[in-house]
Amino acid sequence: MADAYIYDAVRTPRGKGKPDGSLHEITPVQLGAQVLNAIVERNNISDDNAPDDAIFGCVMPVGEQGSNIARTAVLMSDLPQTTAGVHVNRFCASALEATNMAAAKVMTGEADLTIAGGVESMSRVPMGADGGALMSDPHVTFHNYVVPQGISADIIATKYGISREDADLYAVESHKRSAKSWERGDFNNQIIPVKDVIGLNVLDKDETIRPTTDMQAMGSLGPAFLGLGEMMPGFDKVALQRYPELEKINHIHTAGNSSGIVDGAAAILIGSKEAGEKLGLKPRARIKAMASCGSEPTIMLTGPEFVTEKVLARSGMSKSDIDRWELNEAFASVVLRYMQAMDLDHSEINVNGGAIAMGHPMGATGAMILGTALGEMERSNKETGLVTLCIGGGMGTATIIERV
């Protein structure tokens, strides 16, 4: 089987996912087209050597993000019409799943060159806009003890002894690390400024980082999911039916120690060795292993620890073989539990900060953090990295990359 190599990784800055956010006036298709154009411009791509396919994650594929946004973004980009496009939805890991799918196409010979990535405009297409049976069909929710993700994060905190102070300390550190990474220029090779319809820059830096935040500011925030849990519709009772040993859910998560709602897009150029040579490109990394798994859907967000075990076993690797770890900061408890399960020190994981500070544009985040991991591996001269995300419905997806 052929190897699949990463040749480039780009992303937009993440804009606040509200009507007053800097990217609110930029449509999802425009965001997607701009990262595709960056890949074209940076990698000598022309009609004669165009990618076979573009695979984009998007979690709310309705309205402006519906009707196969990957293909639409291709048609609005500088790529030729011969480049196909397909949308994929594995919730928050959609862009990492897109990356794994793109790599698999190259490995099997279906494609020579692909673009993976994702897009999400949370200010224009809000969470929950797509509906779906998982959260709305009583037969599905009753049978599986389904609760919102925030309740799941609080279940993790309760079950594994993670306190509000632990979560707030982690969140403060996320902002500090993100701010320092920007100051050092760690993201410079990854970021492409977003332009408006007349070509003016509207955003060139992540918009939600608060470098001066502290424990006092974090402590002033109220629990975000207490009402959902204890009052109508009373999801704590549902959670306790699945986990009766907990007796009571400790609601530790706030807007401050949970991931931010933002807009953004990302793209990764993946191809065979021969495709890279035709373009005159040097590969930055090889995709060594990929995996996905299902996990218990009520606690929902513990999938990363199980898929990590799976992908390490599949690749014949052990924890000691991984130099850099990247886990999406959906909620503080997700990362803190993963660190417990994998026996990781905080110095080994999310060293550039994460979604608590910079935000989580759901369909794009997987490609964004893969690019962050690769850039950090190059900056610190490390060889291997493991990237993973928790996923709604109880799943995990992971990818191992190694520099070449």
C-alpha cells in the first residue's frame, strides 16, 4: 500500500461565532474557497496537476452549509472543475475524518492528490440547526440515555474527580499558551488572513484569546449546564439512570472552561510521493495510522482514550513513541480525563493552547489541530504526533503522523 504524505496545512483565524464576530459577513462557502485557494497558491497547483478530490467536514450541513459544501467551495475556488468534492460529518472530528479519508484514497491508489479539511460558520448556521433524531426523537434518546454534551462533560468531571478549580486552571493555561504561541509566531505558516468580497483583510488572528484572564475571572462565571441538568428538562436524572453510582452530577463547566463558538475553515494537502514530486514539493509528514471507534453515548466524550489505544495497537506503537499529543479542548474535563487515562503530563499535550482559548469551529477543528501539531513538531524538532477529538454520540477519531 502506498504512503500518504502531508504537503501543506492552512487555516483561517477563528472569528467569534456571533453576529458581531469579524467573520460573520463571510459566508461558509467563501471561507472554504479561501483555504482551497491558499493551497493552490502555495503549492504550484494548476489544471494539469489538480487534486482528484476535496473532502470537507461540516457539522451543520444545512442552509448556507448544505448541498455538499465541499463541491460548492471547489467551484468557487481557483481549482478546476475536474476536482471533485464531498462533505463528511463525524460531528466534531469531521475534518480529521476527512483527512483520514483523503489519506486512505491516496494509500489505496484511488487518488494521487487530495485536499482534506472543513468549514463551520457558527455565527451564520448555529449549533442544532440540522435537527436530527439523536437529540430529538424520544425513542432514540430514551433508549440511549442521551444528554447534551455539556452534561456529558460534567459527568466526566464527577466520575473522575475533576474539580471546578482543576477545570479553571486548565482554561487559564489554555489562554496563556495560545497567546504565547501567537507572540512567538508559531501559527505564521498555517494562518491565511480572511478577505472580504473586495479583497480587504477582515481577520488575521484568532479573535477569542484572552491573555490576561485569571482564576478570579474564571471563578466569576456560573455553571453553564446546571439549568439543563437540574431543572427542565432535567438531564441529570437521565445521566444518573446510566450512572447511578454518582448520586449527583457536579456541574463544573462554564463558558470559560468550555470551547468557544467560532467561525473558521482549514485545508490540508495530502498526496503520494509521486504527486509531490510532480509539484516540486517536499513532504512535511507521513500519515502513519488512523482509527475511529464508538464509545458509551451518555458520557459521550471519553472516546479519545479508547481510540488512542486502538490506533497505537494498530500501528504497533506505544505511548512512549509519541512526542506530541493534541486533543481538542471541547471541555476542560475531556482533556484532564484523557491526561489521567494516558498518564500524560500537561507539558506533552496541547502545548500551543487550544479550543478553550481559540475556539472550536466544529467541522474544521480536526484539520486545524492536525496542522498545529505538525507545526509544533517542526518547531520543536519532534518526530511523531497523535491527534484526536471527542465526538458527539460517543465516538473517537485519531491520527498519528510522523515527520519525514
